[in-house]
Amino acid sequence: MSNYTELSFTSEDGLRLYARDYAGSSGPARLPVICIHGLTRNSADFDELAPLLAALSRRVIAVDVRGRGHSQHDPRHDNYNPVVYAGDVARLMHELGIARAVFIGTSMGGLITMTLAAQHIELVAAAILNDIGPVLSEKGLARIAGYAGKGVALGSWSEAAGFIKDINLCAFPDNSEEEWGKWARRAFEQDETGSLSPRYDPNIAIALQTGKLRPTSLAARMAFRRLARKRPVMLVRGALSDLVEARQADWMRRAAPDMQYVEVPQVGHAPMLTEPAALKAIAEFLATVP
């Protein structure tokens, strides 16, 4: 049996979007947590973290951003951008009656969180940015562009696990074969012929592949400063990350001196947040938030 309820809601432009809803354990009511995944991923990436957070008496919502997982694909590929994604999250919060939440944003999910802060700062009570920020390394962007959105069809789950391993081994050198298989089940879906394909619309990567997603911008830096002003924010960085390298992390820490920081050893972009160092830091961070 699943430990979450499946939610479906309609975006402002008519797409059916999906989220997982994990009920918080009994105890004093606390602000809910909204988890937002990375570029090519989906809500299943939080299938281990979300129950742990729910056990801390927090309701957890893990979304499938449009074009991923169980959410509909958008026929207009230019809608695959953080401004539209943030609008979808705000609409979900409105439909669920959530006035404020703690956000955990992995990679693209962190960009969405910063964008939401620029649009509706009142919705964001606190934020954990997972290996992402307003200044990024061109090296990491180029690596992600090298595989994101590229058509791939595989004939078995072992092939899918091998594919996932090939593109992520540099970031997770210690992963077991069992773990790669688990990642494949999250990232791929099987059709009636048995063929496996990624659980996302290839068009989500057009902006990255065409250079529209830049390493930094004035708008991104302003959104980050707005997010980090007068509210708890933490950066989780993989020690091996090629997207948020030490130089980018240092910029963020100078721009937001009160930001909390944790580095996850022997992991690159982006930590799964179930690593001991990440879990400890997240628990301590959430303990300071209503």
C-alpha cells in the first residue's frame, strides 16, 4: 500500500497536473513541506525522504512539474520555464488551502522556489535549495544538456539502470547496482510493448539545449536575495557537484550570510537528501521552522 494520496489539479491553462500528498504524523500542526524535483525527474525522487518528513508532523506534497511523471505534457514547449512552473505551484497551494509552506527544491526545483519567492514571497516560509542557486557552473549545465531531452528507448529494466548509471556515476560513485535499479524505476515508464522511455516530455530540455538557461542573471540573483531575506534558507551542496561548485556556493554564502549550509560528502549533483549528512541538516533546519 502507498503511504501517500494521489492529487490531481488543473493548471491555469488547462493541463492536468499531479502531486503526491503524504499526511503528517499525529502531533502539533506544523507548516507543510512542498518538494519540487529536478529537470528530468519527478515526484518519485522523494519517495524515501517524504515519509521521513511526514513523521515530523508535517504534511508533505511532492509535485510532478508539468511535462513530467503523471502530469500532462504541454503542447507549447516555451511554457517549460520556472515562471510557469511557479504559477502551477501557487495554484496547487491555493486549491489545497495552503497559505505558507516550507520548500525543498532539487536543482530545477530550487529555481522554481526562487521564482515563486519573486512572485509570491508570502507563500514561502522557508526553503532548502538542493545543489542549486542563482549562479551556476557552465560545466554542470553542459553535462546535463548532453543527455536531457535526448530520445532514448530501452528494452529492459537492466538497460534502463545501466543508462541511469552511465549519466550519473560521476556524481554518485558509491551507488550500488540495487540503487541504480531503483532510480531507473523512478525515471522510466514501460509501454505495452515492453519498451522503456523516460517519464518526461523531451521538449522540457529545449531551453537548456539552446542556451536560453544561462549560468546566472540579474533576475535570478535578485530572486535569491529576496528568498533569503528574513526567512530561513539552507543550501545543500554535493561535495562533488559540477553545477554548484565551491565558487558558486561561496557567492551564495556571501550574498546571504545567514543562509545555512551543508555539504554532502562523496556525492555530486544533486544529493538525494537521504544521505546522513543531508538528513541531519534537514531535521535540524525544520526544527527551527514553525
